[in-house]
Amino acid sequence: MGKSNKIGAENVKALMEIASAIKSMNHGSIEIIVQDFKIIQINKTDKIRLDKKS
């Protein structure tokens, strides 16, 4: 039927890294790369928003 829904130790560490990335950014994006049911890469892109002045 497929893989178990258990979260492996390496994915727990990855989830902690994702949470840390979210807490450290104001604007941006986080891309999560998954291969064979495991998170293998996390890409974080920070954006700097400049105030618009008329």
C-alpha cells in the first residue's frame, strides 16, 4: 500500500530547520525538495521590501 506515515529522524530535523527559517524571515519563500519520501533540500529566499513613497 505504500510507505508508512511515520516521520523519520532526518525529517524531524528538516522540519525544525523549516520552522527556524520561517521565524527568521519577514518576506520571502521556502522551497522544500522531497525525494523518496525524505526532505533532501530546503531553499530559503529572503526578499527585502522597500517602502514606496509617492
